[in-house]
Amino acid sequence: MRIHLYLKRLVNLPKTIIFNLRVFGIDGLRLPIYITHNIDVKKIKKDSIKIEAPYRRFMIEIGEGGSKGYPSRKGSVWIDKEAKLIFQGSAYLAEGTAIRVDKGAEILMGDNFNANKNCTFWANESIHIGQDTLFGFDVFVHDADGHKIIMGGQAERKSVGRIQIGKHVWIAANVSILKGADINDESVVGYNSCVLSKFADSHILIGGYPAKVVERDITWYK
């Protein structure tokens, strides 16, 4: 098992080195980010990724592992002009991870963030995720409609809304988190839910389409 892991790391090392040097310059030799060959990299430039913690080798992993036996897609990392991808510490983003940060937007991931296979993070404005948060597979997070909608023939509906996910939140598999969503600390989002609203309370279980409070005073453990 260790030999297999070693060989995989060896295959991905050239791309990992190039990626880190491209983003962090000479500091990239410390290799804080490990990225696999099956992650398509677009528009990455110096300082487009920021790590707000002391650098450790491979403290952030992108594109490897996840639930065994579950199929994964090809992943990607896309960071446009004046956009930022910020890590506040360690992060594990499994196979099929897709990250897109459009011009002037920001995605922030808190320390000890874990995401299973095929998760998508797409920011037109702002997505913030707190520390110790866990995503199941096939979670989709997008802070915009994608197209403009006219209401009543006159008023244009706001197409972008910041997404905020608190600390120690568990997002189960196949969940969509859309513009304006706000999930407070220590909460759980049930399988196959769609979150469209702001939930001010912590320690809640929310679920459904659209998601509503199902249970209060809950606790969860990894």
C-alpha cells in the first residue's frame, strides 16, 4: 500500500512542483500544495492562491482519494484576474474537485477542510467556508444564478449573493448550496438538499428542497 502511494506521489510530483512555483515563486519549493495530474489547471498565476498559515509540505491536497468505488470526473482549478483562493490551513479536496473563482471573486476555505469526490466551488463574488467542515461527494456550491432574471417585466433580480458556511458543518452528499445561503456553526445539511436561505441558528439539521430546519440542538462527529 505504501509503495502504491509512493508511486502515485512520484507521478504527480512534476506537476506539483510546477504548480507551486507558479503560484508562490521561490517559496513554492516548500510544496504546500499537492495536486494530481488529473486536475486541469487554468489561468493560475503568482499570488492567485494565498495560504494564511505556516507552510507545510502537502498541507493542501487537491485531486486524490475520496470514497473508494465511487466514480470521479476530471477536476479543474480556474482562478481569474484579481480573484483569490484562500486557505486558512490544511485542506483535503478529493478526486474530481472543480474550483472556479471568477474575476474579482474570492473563495476562502477554513483550516482542516475536507471534501469528498466531485465537489464544485464556483464563486462570482464570495464563498466562505469555516474550519473543521466536511463535504460529502457531489456537493455543488455556486453564489450566482448564471443568467439575469427580470421580475415583473421591470426589476432585475440580483444574480449574485455571498455564501457563508460556518465552523464544523457537515454537508452530506448531493447537496446544492446556492446564492445567499448562510449555514451557521455546528450544523448538518441532509443528503440531496438544496440550500437557498440564511439559517441564523447553530446546531441545526436542515434538509429538503428547498432546505428547512428539520431538527434543533444537534451535534455531529467525524
